[in-house]
Amino acid sequence: MRVPMFVALFGLLVCTRAGCPHAQTLVNPDVSVVGDMRVNFRTSKTADSLGVNEVQFEFREVEFNFNAYLNPYMRADAFVGIHGTHGEVEVEEASITVLRGLPLGLQLKAGKYLLDFGRINTQHPHQWGWIEWPLVHRAMLGEEGLWPVGAQLSSLQAVGETAVRLSVNAFMGDAFAHEHQHDEAADEHDDNAPAEIMGSARLSLFRSFTDAWSAELGGSYLAGTYDPAEDLDVGLAGVDWKLKWRPDTYRAFIWTVEAMRSDRDVVHEHEGADTSEHDHHIEKTAAFGAFSAVEMHFRRVWDVGGYFDYTQDAQIDGAETTAFGTWFGYMPAEETARFSVVYRHETSDLREFDIDGVVFQIVWALGPHKPHSF
């Protein structure tokens, strides 16, 4: 075994020095590990209402990231998460991207990935100072955003001094799970119908006004049948805005806004109907939601911010949920670890009590993938 091993190592060395074609496939990928631990402090009323302790340690997630170029034209990215200390292993993202070589300068992504509906849904929660998925995303896209299996074509073009990016996606509709369906009748129908393909598109405009100021404006639209068994359709429109001031590497100001409107078919029972006979009808429910956050970074290692979060329920007419809060973060050495304190107050028509609490979060990262950046 020693001779073949020596020959293999020698061949690899010669091939690398000689610049053999497709040498990128012989290079190990970038590997990162990101951990997210939290300590929750709740008021006694909130703790009693939720049935939890007032002070509670929580290991939210450990995420393994693998990223590498397959060759000069393509790269692959995989994100595998374990939620909690006894949680299931989940493939959060696993996709291949063709960066160059396609006609008209197009790029192609295929696999499981974060859908670019708005800007926030393309990011992982450990990148946010507010640490939780916005309410409007939970109501319109899913409890943890929208991570479908599909394919995306995108194009980035310069129009004057503005960068224009257009993307279109085709993905499986089962990404819209029935977790938001509040009607019991909806849970009784046949869930074995095959998922249909849904589609979305996003157009964004990016412009740098000065060396310090830049802005991005985007619009997104999504449509399709999310429940083929009941023939339920959904249409979703969104706009997003990001204004950024960064005069140097030590300071930054960021203002983020996202708003969405949902028009979704929902199954409702007739009043007094016998549910055993599945006597129900379909109504279209409209909902609106918005999220806004302002954050300030200073001395590179400190950041502070606040946010406002509002949404109408996508299934129940008139049900509203509102939240607001603030945070303070500190990164002792670059972006390999971050300590933050986040306050949140949330009230909802879907609950008889408010949620009030403070979270102390510790996020750390091994490898090139950083837990938080600006």
C-alpha cells in the first residue's frame, strides 16, 4: 500500500503544479461550523402562558457549511443544520450554481435553496441582529421562510450606473406546507396528491450614490397551486428596500424594509355543517404584512438596532400580530463570534396573552462562513 499511496501523492503534486484541467475538483471545499446558543429571560406572565421557565438555556442550532468551486464555471453549496441537541439533521440548502458559460450571461442554480422572494429570505437567521424570522415571512412564506427544491435562472446587467438583476424560479409547491392551515377540515382531505410546480420572479435595482451611500429596491411575485388536493391557489407580491451608509470599515448604517401581500385560497367549513361529510367551501383570504429594521454599526465590533414587525394572518381574516424590539451586539474579534442581547414584545389576536422577553444570544463560527456581517 505504501507505493500506490506515494504514487498518488506524487501525481497530485505534479498535477497541481502543472495546472491540470479541472484541478478545482481536487481541492477540499471550504468547511464552516456555525453554532447558535441562547438564554431566554421571560416575564412570569409570559412563562406561565407558554408553559416554560422564566430563565431557560437553549441550544438553537449547529450549522455545517460546505462551499467550493467544482470548476471555473460552477460552484456547489451545502448547508446542513441540526436543531437542538437532540434535533433531526436537516438539509437546509444543497445547490449547484452555473456562474458562467451560459448564453446571454445567464446564471443557473438548481437544488434546494433559499428562494429570493425579497432579501431577508435569502439569508440565514444568524445573520440578523433581530435573530427571529419576521412575522410577515412566517405568515406568508412559512415558519422558517421558504426553502424549496427547484431551479433558478438569473441575469445581472448594468443599465447606466444601476445594476439590474432579474431572476425567475420554478419549484415544487410542497414548500408551502399545511402548517398555516387553521381549519380542521383542511387536515382531513387527501394529502397524497402530488405537488405541483410553482413559479416566482424578482427584479431588483442597485445603485451606489457615493462611496458611502447605496440603495437597493426590489419587487417579487409568486404564484401557483400550493394544495393540489383541494385545488388551492396562492398569489404573493412583495417589495423590499435596503439603504446603506458605510463610510469606512468601522461604521455602517442600514435600513431594511420588506412588505408583502398575500391572496390565498383557504378551506372553510359551512356553519353547522357535518364535518364528517367534508362539507366546506373555499374562500380567498387577503393579508398584508411589513417588517422594518434600523441598525447602526460602530467601531466595527459594536452594533445596535431596533425593529417593527406586523402581519395579518394569511388564513384567518382580521387576525393581526404585531411585534417590536431592540438589540445590542458585540463581536470581540472580527466576526468569528457575536454576543447580543435582544428584547422583543409581541401581541397577537391568535393568543390571549402577550409575549415579553429578553434573549441573550451567542453565535460563533469556525471557518470562513461568518455568523454576522455588515
